Amino acid sequence: MRDVFLSIMPVTMWVLTALNLVLTLSLFLLWRKRKLNPALWMGLVAFGLFYDALILSMGTLLPAGNLLRGLSLPRFVLHCGLIPLLFPICADALGLKPVGRKAVWIVTALIMTVGVAAGFVTRLEPQTVGVVTRYASAKGLTPGWSAGIQNALSYGPIIVLMVCGILVWILRKRPELFFSGLGMFVFSALAPATGNMDLMFFISMFGELLMVFFFWLYVIKLPGRA
């Protein structure tokens, strides 16, 4: 399986990046035309994932150096700063009352602030897998609190999305949110399950695309707002 991943990785990464861009633009258009705030929030999350995929894909062309390093740090900032938007998305899907939604937004804002700080203090080191060069968090140099927050934000919001998706599936017969979280969770776990941790950045790209795609299926069926 590893040899298959390595052989398809360069081209596949660019394909996944292009699909991420299409979904990101589609979500922003839904927000603009139909005033669907959840489309905006997930559009921002999708933009962060698109940027992440783009810089990783550029690692098939660029060598390690100041340019790739400079482009790589925003990957961590955007991920930690935008992925908490899954919380208000869940609050909206569950139909929380205004007081509950405000509380969720306050918590989300705090987490986003800490997440951005964690992204900025990340120390990077070059790693090469196959023909892909990327900058990853340097173990022993990145502060422990930053690494811990990044790990928590990689799984915590996804688990919340899955739980929310189960409730929405039961209450409204809409399974898309659950599959949105499940796709991301399964592909994030696939790399460690197969002993290919160094390929996690590539394997998780499939999960990121599925997360946004299933959310897109969910949001296109929501009623627009005047």
C-alpha cells in the first residue's frame, strides 16, 4: 500500500487541491446568494484546508528553503485558527437558542485566539517523503503547549461534528454532517493504523475533502435567508 501511495501522491495532491478550491468557492457562492451563514463558516474552514493542500502540493516542485518555509507557517495558523468554526456550525445545525449560540461563539473565539497563537509559535523543520518536501512541526523545538493544542484541534472539533451529525441524523433525518465528520476522522486514523505516520499529511487530504464535500451536500438543502 505504501508504494501505491508514493506513486500516486504527486499528481493526486494537485487533484485534491483543485477539488478543494472548487468546494471552497462553491460554499462562498452559497453564502453570497442565499445568505447561509454556515456556508460562510465552512467556506473559511475549506479555505484553510485548500491553502494547506496547495502548499503541500507545491512541495512537489519547490525545494526546502526560505520560500517554502515562509509559505508553510500560515498552514498551521489557518488550521488552528479556523477549524474551531465547526463549533458554531454544529450550534446552528442543532438549532440552539440565541443564548446558546452566543455562548458557543464566545468559546469558539477563545479557542481560535489560542489556536492562532499556537500556530504562530510552531517551529518548522523540512521533511521529505517520496518527491514531496514539506515543513512540519519540529519535535523538541515547538513548545509543548502549542503541540498539544494542535493535536487537540485535529480531533476535538471533528468528534464534536460527528456527535452533532448523529443528533441531526436522528432529529432531522439528515446524515450528511455525520459523514462529514466520519470521513475526516477515518482518514486521520488511517495513517497510524497502517504504520504510515509520515504519509498522514497525504492520507488526511482525502478526509479533508470528504468533510467539506459532505457538508456541501448538507448546506445546499438548507432554506435560504432573505
